[in-house]
Amino acid sequence: MVRPQRQSVPLASIDWDDEGFAIAGHVPDDPLFQSLEAVGILHPPLLWQKQPDRFAIVDGFKRLSWLRSRSSLVDALVFPKDTDEARLLAMRLEIKMLSRGLNLAEKAQILARYAALTSKEDLRRRICPALGIASQTESLSLWQSIAAWPARHLSALARDLIAEKTALSLAPLPEKDRESFLELLSALRCSASLQMEILERCLDIARRDGITLHALVASPEVQAILEDENRNRREKTTAVRELVHRWRFPRLHERMERLERAMAEVNMPSALSLVPPPHWEGDVWELRVRFRTPSDLTVSLTEAKHLCTTAPFQGVFEEFDNASTAHPSGPTPVCPKGRCDAMIPRLKNPIRNVVVERAVSRSPVVAALREGLPGVSFAFVDTVPERSRKIPGLLEVVHFKGRFWRSCPGTKIYECCGYQIVHIGTQCSLECTYCILQSYFENPNLRIFGNIEDLEAEVRQVPASAPHRLFRAGTGEFTDSLLLDPWTGLSRHLVPLFARIPNAVLELKTKTDHVAQLAKLDHGGHSIVSWSLNADDVIRREEPRSAPLDARLNAARRCAEWGYFLGFHFDPMIDYPGWREGYRRTLHALFDAVDPSRVVWISLGAFRFMPELKGIIQRRHPTSRIVTGEFIRGLDGKMRYFRDIRLALYTEMVKEIRAWDSTLCVYLCMEGPWIWKRVFGFEPSEKGGLPAMLDKAVRDRMGIGGSL
């Protein structure tokens, strides 16, 4: 680049309307102007001589603005006319980027201007780190869109009235929604954490109720708070938080208010405070005591002992235990009949290409795939690479070097069933909206393990190592047991193998109707074929690629005719308007299709998920509303429906199932003993634990393990 020449330039020759190199700071200029008044301009501005008597400002906009009313000349560094404009802009951006601490508005503008000058790779590798912002492709596009915001919103961003995370969350929203919420936050001026709390809850409400964020902010309730002259900003923020919480969690909020009223009736000594289980999760209360001396503690404990005998104190616990089973009015997953089916066709053969590691090229699984998929492309490699991008229709067959047999990863807080996992592969192509596998594995593609001989050896070894123990094992933890079975033929190996193991049963869990290959297998009464079931509305909306309900039940009927035992898992159960009738219809269809005596167990589990899955579901399934229910953070860190919702779901289902078969084993998946007690009247520990209950179901229904 040509070096600039220092010269004195008349201010009248500067084109003040040319802002081609401008990066607006959107912050008050007073501190800079005070410095200039004290010491003057220390660093000469940069100008570009576009015409003999016309100059454009490259750097020093504010210095020149200050000087304009004080002088007619400026001592500047001037670039000649033939200087490349793009290189000048790049220099301006470099100067800006490496100068004083930049605000968020400046960072957005610099990145947006650089995007037109350099490659995405350079943006990610050099520019983003220099600006201190994330370098993911999605983040880059969000920052560029922020740069185009109106000046008043960039000003709020520059003055830290809008936090960085909040700005990035608002960036992809429709303009009207974004502007309404930015105006709200500019009025509240609350902390970054409160901004995100209010925004996330408002977005959930808007998604759940099918309204816009703009409509929510423009509601009379919100506007009344903002226009209340008797409230300061902090009080307005508190009022908006409470309003949004009530809208987002109506049943939880109502229950909290009832409990607070009951607790207010207690004449609590000033040194004592009673703390209920958070969000009604668990059954452990806290009584907190404040004291200075041992004698103070003695007095407080005496008061606490007396308090326990009073009617108001007892009333608090009665209110807590009085779970509301009123009809939940949560988000609906219902879509018009046929709509979801038309959008996403159900899969029969999900495989288009197969990549095989050479170590398992002679595997019976690979032979079965080649025979069953004559038109599919096969490629053989030394090692299948780990991929971060999903390739539709790709199946990877690898040599698995880990343990095939492992225990289910339960928790100490919620009751675990003692399930044993036979690990046959990972991932699933049914694409259910709620599936945990979306966030569980780094590799997003279908993968099966080709070293079947190693798998079989481990399956024989583990039960043999403990001959007096009953093993309940299954293949459906990390993939659907039967999704690929018509082509892999894996059941032809596992089902007869378990038939020869006296102290083990095999459970095949599926949402498909892929059972024809099971018809003539020697199962020996040691295999349970299980289906995940749901209300038909939920299946159509949240499980669009799975088999329809009638197809699953027809497959179950056929398996029962072939002598297999059956299992059914209502997990995850979804809270939506009409859930009672929806699940009741499914149960009626189930027991119309199969004899209850062939069913070993039915499990119930309300929808729960790790917090990070919420964003994945919203990105991958934007029309789904399942994450907008009334969820609280459970004791294991997972998001769970508020206790009363789960109790309503479970008690209704147990009542219906008991009407069909009072002896059928029904259990709750990953629930605490406080839930079991309210649903069944007992805790699993009173029956020897949940694993013992399921072992008993195997003995009673299947006649296996009676002598163990």
C-alpha cells in the first residue's frame, strides 16, 4: 500500500457525508472531547484524497468532528487517489480492532465490514479471536445481522443495556419481535442473567401459545408495568419476571401461591424458617435455625418441637401432599391428521450407503447387509472416520473395541430398574423430536458393530459368571433394536443365543413394525419384544418417521402368536390438552390387540431431558412444542415436568391398566420414591427394590429364574 503523506488539509474540503469507513461507537463522546480540549489531537487523522479538492475520512471521525468548530485546517496523513479502497477499509478495521476496548456494537460492525473483505476462514482464524467473539459459522452470521440493527438498539448494545448472549439470541428473530423485546430490555435495564431468563421464558410462551413475541410484549399486562410511574426500573423488572413466571408455569405458580398462603398461617418464630423441597421435587424439607448461643439453639428447638403439633404447621404439609390432578392445560403437540406424515415420510429402508471397516469385512452382519441391500453402495476402509455432520442414509459398520455388555447408567436419586445393555450400535434414523441420542453421541450417523463373534462371546460370558442371578438385558438403549434388523439379521444371532442361557432374558425395544424376521427363530421363551407407545396425537407430531400405532400393535400381536412375550413402554409421556383421552385410546387399542397375559411389564415415564437438549430440539424440530411444558430442574439435573403433572399422568395410566389386568407389572422409569408412594401406595424398597420387582415379573409371566 502507498504510504500516506502528512499535509495540512482544509476542513471545508472534507466530505462529511461520506461514511464509507465509519464504525459508529454509539457511546457518548464527552470523555474523548474533554481529552482533546486538554491536550489537542495527538495522532493525526487519516484521509483519502478522492478528488483534488475532496477528501474522505478513513480514521479519526470524532477527532475531526471536535476540530470542525475550532479550526479551518487539520494536520492529517493523506492517502493518494489511486489507493485501493478495500485496502484502506482493511487498514481502518485493523486500527479499530486493535485500539481501545471495543463495545459489542463496534465488534458487530467490524466483523460485518470484514466479511466483505476476507474469507470465512480468516474471519474464524484471525478476526474473531481478535474481537473476542465465537468463531462458529452460525455465530458469524448472527453478528453480521446485529450490525444492521437500528442505531437506537446498537446504542443500547454499546452501553451494555443488552448483553451479548441476549443479542445473539434475539438476532435470528423476526424484526418486529426483536425490536419489541429490545425496547422492553432497554426500559428494564436488568442484568444479563435476568435478560436471558425473561427472554427464554417469553420465547417458550410464544411457541407454546402460537403467538408472536411482539404480541406478548405488547400485552396490556406488560405495558401496564412499563407505564407505571410509581415503580422504578428494578421494581418493574421484578414485576415482569413474576408475570412471565406465572404465564410460563401456571400450575406450578398456582401451587406455589397456595403453599405460601399455608405457610403464612404458621406462627413461625423469628429464629426459624421452613424451606420446602425445590419446585416440589423430592420430599426433603429443611428447617433452618439461626442462633448465637447454645441456649438460643435450645429455645429454638423447643419452639420447633411445639410447632410440629400445631394445626397450621400440619396444614402446610397437607397442602404440599395434596397433589392437584386437575386436567393439565399445557402445550399441544397435535397437528392436523396426515400433515406430519406428508412432511416426513416414514422410513422402511433407511440405508443408502454403507461404509465398512476392513477388520469386519467378513462379518455375518456385512454379509447379510450385502445380500439384503443389492442396490446399495458399499465402501471398505481401514477406519471409519468420526464425523460431526450427519449424512442421510449412511450406515457405518465398525470393529467395536469396547464392552458390549454394560449396566444402564441410572442415578442414585431416582429408582433404576437394573437393566443390562447389550451394545449393538449407536444412533437412530427415526428422528423423534425428543430423542436423547441427538445430544448423547458426537457421531450423528447410524453405526453398528460388525464383530458379532466378540459380542456373542461376551453375552455368553457375563450371565455364566453369576449363574444364580437373573439378567434382564436389551439392545434398545443406544439405538432402536429392530430398525436395521431386517437387513443386519442381528436377531438371528441374539435370540437363539439367549434361548440357551438359563438365567437371562433379552428385550428388543422398537418403534418399528420390523418383526417378520423373528417369526421362525428359536427364542425358547427367553425373548421379550417391546414397543415404545404413545398417544396417537403424539406419535403423529413427535415420532413422524416411526411406525403408526396400529402397525406397532399389529406387529405385537404377531409376535405373541409366535410365542414371544411382550413389553410396552409409555416413555416419554407428553402433557398436552386431551392427554387423558389420547392415552386411554392407546391403552384400549393395546389390550384389544394382545392378551394381557403375554405382557411382562409396562413402564411409564414422563418426558425428561438434559437442559442442552432443549436448544437442539428447537433447532432441529422448530414446529415441536414439547420443550415448552412446565418443566423444573430435577434432582439429577434433568428437566422434568412439575410433580403434579407427572402424578396426574401416572395415576390415570395405572388406573386404566389395572382395569385390564390387576396383576400386570407396571413400573415408573427413573422416578423418585416420593412419586412411587403417591402413585402406587408403596416405595420400591418395600418390595425389595425395582430390580427385584422386574425379576419377579420375569419369573411370574415367563417362568424363568424361578430356581435362582
